[in-house]
Amino acid sequence: MRFFLYDIVARIVAIYLCFDCSRKLRNGLVERKIAYFNDNFLGWSNWVAHRDAAPVQYWIQMGIQIIILVACLFVAIFGWWQPNT
């Protein structure tokens, strides 16, 4: 039996992450700079990739945000799949 709150919570979190990623992408394109994707939860990352100074790092960070956005859109639309066992 599937617990329906998994789908609801997964979709709510995915929708929030969609808005967050789209905001970061929009600001990154407008301001021509984007903060590095950082998995360090203990400290704040203030490293920024500028489009003119470091174009490769800038587009890598934009690509990471696009992949996260697409994955979150998929979860928001289709929900969280769990195998029936």
C-alpha cells in the first residue's frame, strides 16, 4: 500500500525547488553571474562565476541548475514513484 503523503510532500518540495532554480537561472542570466553550487551545509559559499571572466564555470553552473529544474519539474508533474512490493 502506498502512503499518499509521499507524493504530496515530494510534489510540494519539487515545486519549491522549481521556483528556486528558476529564480537562480533568471538572476544568473540577467546579472551575468551565478553562485557556485555548493554542498557545504556548514558554511556559506560566496564564490561567484562571472560570465565574462569565467565562462566555462558559469555555463557549468547554469547547466547544473537546468538539470535540477528539469528533475524537479518531472517530480512535480508525475510524483514520486515507488515500486509495489
